[in-house]
Amino acid sequence: MEPTARDDEMTLRDEVTALMPQARSDLAEMVRFRSVHDQHQFPVEECDGMVDWLLAAFRDVGVDDIAAHVTSDGSKAITGSIPGPEGAPTVLLYFHHDVQPPLGDDEWDSPVWELTDRDGRWYGRGAADCKGNIAVHLTALRALAGRAGVTVKIIGEGSEEQGTGGLEDFAVRNPELLAADAILIADSGNFAVGKPSLTTTLRGIANIVVSVETLGSAMHSGMFGGAAPDALAALISMLATLRDEHGNTTVHGLDADARWSGVSYPPERFRSDATVLDGVGLVGSGSVSDMVWARPAATVLGIDCPPVVGSSAAVQPKARARINLRVPPGMDPTHAQDALIEHLRAVTPWNARVSFEREAVGAPFVGSTSGPAYDTLTDALATAYGSEVLIQGQGGSIPLCNVLQSLFPDAEIMLFGVEEPRCLIHAPNESVDPSEIERIALAEAIFLRDFRHR
């Protein structure tokens, strides 16, 4: 009797399940590398060791031309391919192999650089973001064992967490290495464990540093306080205007009323995901989905002023703050940055001297929501999880997505992966649910088997 499509699917599912011990071993080896792309914090040998490991691992799964390339920021990009049948479409698999710094070893409940099993999850820096997604790629390719119906390309980024643009520049200079019909960005995740999701939008960024000066030097608050213009007080009053009494971002000239049409983010789930303290309210007059995916959001990232410990009784002559403005799809980031500067200039009190430093802007992104690759991936995710695929946004930004969209306007670009909210990416005690690695790997294997040309 000829094997049926269902038999093939069950075989592939069984093969992925059987490969999970190997997936854990792969992830444990990757987590050991302290691959933070910052030579001031970690030796470059850690990133180089991670690259060497990846070259061997992808060569082992059939990527014979795997290679590392030094990019303009000193990081290393990894490329390679597995040829498919003649005339088959090409799929590009993205990942990044650098990680965030640990943010204090003493903040972790288990060793930062050692994959640790606890409460059904695997803990360690990079376990989810993004080394868990690398384990997905390796597992899917091992399970297929040469049965992919497409040509597979690999692109691995070495400086994504630092945002220094090495891969964006490399892509523009070497488009032939990345050209594809479908691009799977494995640096996102599900709405929740067991809830298959595609991320279709990313907010962009428009950061600035604002500086306020009022006096030639600090002055005694007893002798001069009350009439002397306090630069820190001026800055505080300016920053306070960035939100209204409900917590909505209120930058003059920016629309703050957009609505999200995809999955609804229940407030109680968001409170848990965001570790909101008991009794503290959420902010904004829209739904949670509106606030985090469809509207601008201004966040004060840091303030330069005297710390409490060691402070003196003095009126401050200067102060400054760094502000992060998240820009939703449909909003131009340069216009948003201009609006933020003009807003703060307009609300500066006492004719204080104010200056602004512009930081890099990043455009928002809208991924594919239709097409043969989109349909194939949503079917694959639904099959792997046994449930409907949800459509969500993401507050973060991945600048490479816009570069790829510009270089390959006909390609379908989709974001997915293992990074659901409980992973606590970028925070201490990062972890991944192994069932997410297993099911995302199965979905990717099904996609690479079944995707066909337009």
C-alpha cells in the first residue's frame, strides 16, 4: 500500500519528536557560548566560537557551502544553502546568534550560561532569543533529511541585539546570497504557549536625547531655591506631557487612536506577561492590543541627574533624558522623531535652553498576510499545533525586515518562532518551553516539504 499524506505527516512528527534530545544537546552547547557582540563586556572569542559551532552544525545537516563573513560592524554573518529540486522555490531561514548580556548573574536562579531544566522549561541566556530558534532550524532540516521540496538558504546575524547594522549593510552588498521567494524570520514567537501565531507587524523606533540647561552651576537650594530655574524640574515637567492622565502617549502631531484588528490581548494575560504588580493599573484608553501594537508609545529610558545617595541641597543647572518612541505601522519614523522634538521644545518652561540629539530611526514593518507561502505556513502551524493560527503584532523592531522587503519586494516575509511571553527574553531567567521548539520545528519541516511556487 502506498503511504498517504497523513502517514508522511505522522512520520515527520515522529522524527521531530525523536530528535528532541539532539535539539536539547544543540541548545545546551549554544548557550555555553557567551556570544554578546560587545568586546567591552565579553571576549570576541565567545562570538567566534559560536560561529565555528554553527558552521559545523549546519554542515552536518547538509548545508555544504556554509560560510562566515565579517560584516561592517565586525560581527560575522553566516550564509549557506541546500539545493532543492529543479525549478523549486527558494526559502531563506533567518536567525541571529548573538545574545543580550545577562544583566547580573546574581539575578538568575540558575547559571546564565548553562542550559538548566526547571519546571518543564529550559533556562539560560539565549535559550529562546534566538538560539532556541536555531535549534528549530537544525531540527527541521534533520527531520527532512534531504526531503525538502525547496531550495533552502541560511542567513545568521551576529549583532542583532546591539543594533549596529552589520547584516543590513551585508544584505545590500550581497543580495544574491539572501534572495528568496519566501523568508522566514525566526525571531518572534507565539501569543502564548501552545497558541500558534504569526507576527505580521513590528513597531519602529525614533529615539532622541533631550538636554536642558538653566544655570551656570549648581546653586544652594536654601539660598536660591524658589526663584532659580531648576533644570531637573524643567525636564520633569516636559517629560510629564508625553502622557495624559489615562497613560496615552500624547505627542503633538501624532495619531494615537489606531485600532488593532488581529488577536485580542486579554488584560489579565498582559498583566501576568508584563509582571504588573497587584493593584497597579494598566495605562491607555484603548485595548491592550491597541496600545502595544497599533499606537505610538513614548518611554523614558534614562535620566542624567544626581542620584539620591550622595545628592546635595542644590538647584540643578542641567539634566538630560533619553526617550524611546515606538512607531506603529503607517507612521513615518522621521516625522515621528520631528514631532517628538517639536513637542518637547514647545513645552519647555522658563525659556530654558534645550537641545536635542537625534538617534537612529527604524521604520515599522508589515509582513505578508496572504500568498502561497503564507498559506502554506499557516497550514503547517495549524497542523503542528492542532489549532487555529493567531495574528499578532510586536512592539519591538527588526530593522533587517525592512531591508529585505526593499531588496526583495516580491518575497513573502513572515515572522514566527519560540519566543512566547513566558520566555522573558532580554531579562534575567530567560527560558524556552521545549514543546515550542518541537512544534515550531515540525511546522517548519512541513512548510519546507510542502511549499511550492506561485
